[in-house]
Amino acid sequence: MEIEKKSLANLYMDTKNDSSCKEGSLDFSSLLIIDLIVNAEAQAIIKKNFLLGIENSRIQVNNIKI
């Protein structure tokens, strides 16, 4: 059985859009934690892309023949 992977931001939006959930059921600290995790995920993606860019630059420099 495959488990669907969702980010916390998506779970929050699902909860927010679900009419059976009371509005404002998440307190402020929960929102801060979600915000921190989403930002950490974004920073990890940016760092990965940055490191890939450096590696690609190294490959290009190594391929230059003088």
C-alpha cells in the first residue's frame, strides 16, 4: 500500500478547506511550527540547487581545454 506524502503546508490547507474542521482550530504556535518547517524545506531545496550549480560550474571549468 502506497502512502501519500504531503507537506505540512498541504495538510494545513486540507484542514483549512475541510468544512468539518472548525475555523481557527490550529493555534498560533502550531502555525509557527508549520511555517518553520515549510521554510526549512524551502531552504533545503535552495541549498541543494545552489550546490548543484557549483558542481555544474566545476564540471564546465574542468571541460575547458586550453
